[in-house]
Amino acid sequence: MGAVPPHLAERFAATELHRLLGLELTEARPGFASIALRTSPATLSGVGGAVHGGVLAAMVDIAMLFALQASLEPGDIPNGTADLGITYLRPVHGARATAEAAIVRKGRTMVYAEVSIFDERRTLCARGRTIYALRREPPGG
């Protein structure tokens, strides 16, 4: 596990969805974040007892958001996910899954990130792509 800045650890812990899903922020630094899922009967509701695809898509969005949060510059205002896509490569079984998000490009108004989801054996199970909208705080604002 890597380091997580205290302000991001607090923000992550304050989100009820993260607790409900059993997520943990394991690393966050500029351009990168990693989250872990402790599976439960609620998340293992996909085909054949695998992690539900919607849970994996949520992991893509959440991991990307914390990679972005770790990369914000003064004046950057997060404005929401503009696009999210996921390709499921194989089912996620087991007690744990990990999502690793990397920012590929951060412009003035959009951020493009790619996310890889691994099972507990570090087998690649899904790939996600996201575009996140940013806006800039007006000068003096």
C-alpha cells in the first residue's frame, strides 16, 4: 500500500457509498490512485457469484476521481464524470479486488483517465476509461 494524503483519506471515509461497497483508498498521489474492494454477499451478486459489473463500474469512477483529487491545482473545480466506459475481461471472484487509476491527460476542462481492475491474484479482470469535466475558478473568485 502507498501513502494517502490525510485530506483525501477523510474525504473518502466520509462517503457512505464507499462504506456500503466495502471500499478502501489504498494510495493517492498526483496522477494515480488505487482502491480496494472487500467483497461481500452484496457485491458478489454477478453471474456465477462474481463481483457485480455495476460495482466494478463504480470502482472505475471512484478510483479515477481520487486520482484526479490528488492532481487538482489551485483554481480547478471538479464538475462531474462526463463519460465512463468499461470492458469486462473476466469475472472477479475472491475476497478482494483492486482498481488502479492513472490520469493520461489533464487539460483545462477535461481529464482522461484509464483504470485497471485486478482480482486478488493480480489477474487483470476489467479496463475502464473515463472523462471527467473540470472548470476553472474565475480569477479573484
